[in-house]
Amino acid sequence: MCVRTASLELRVGSQRLRDTARDARQVLHLAFAGLDAAEATTASFTDNAAPLNVSRRLGYRPDGITRDVLHGRAVVSQRLRLTRQEWELTDRPAVAISGLDPCLAQLGLER
């Protein structure tokens, strides 16, 4: 059995949050529906509310913290996780995937 986890990095800045959430939904659809991921993970510094809010709106739930050193000082990141079951329960627009099957072998995946 292979457990597939997708890790999503959201860059929220000059791009509008709605666009970021739309793009993230498409990536999550690819991960879950196209690549059969069991879960998706993401993380953000605890003082960076925008990506944390986008992730929560997408259905992610808290999954602990990490402590790292950035520029010589300690920083805390909030980890978040979205399971396939939780994703299937979220309200999301229809997304079509095309051209994926020829790529699966290059990714070491099969249908």
C-alpha cells in the first residue's frame, strides 16, 4: 500500500486571496481526484494570518506546530492537514483534469 501526501505551499501577497483559494482548490482536486492522494499538508508562520485563513477555508485542520530558526531567531509554524474524506465533504466547484494519464508513469503512478 502506498500512502500519497500532497504538500501545498500558498503564496499570499499581491495576488488576491480569492484567486489563491481558487488555484489551491484546483491543485487539491489534482492531488485527490487525479493522483489519489490520501491527504494534503501545508504550513505557515503563526504570525502570517492570510495563508492560514485560506487553508482553513479550504477545509484544512490544525496538525501541530514546528519550531525553526529563521535569520537567527526562533519562529513557529502552524501545520495543517486535509484528508481525502474531509476534502470530499467540502463545497467545491467542478474541476476537469485532462492529459494526466500519460504523465502517471513518469510520476511512478498507475491507474
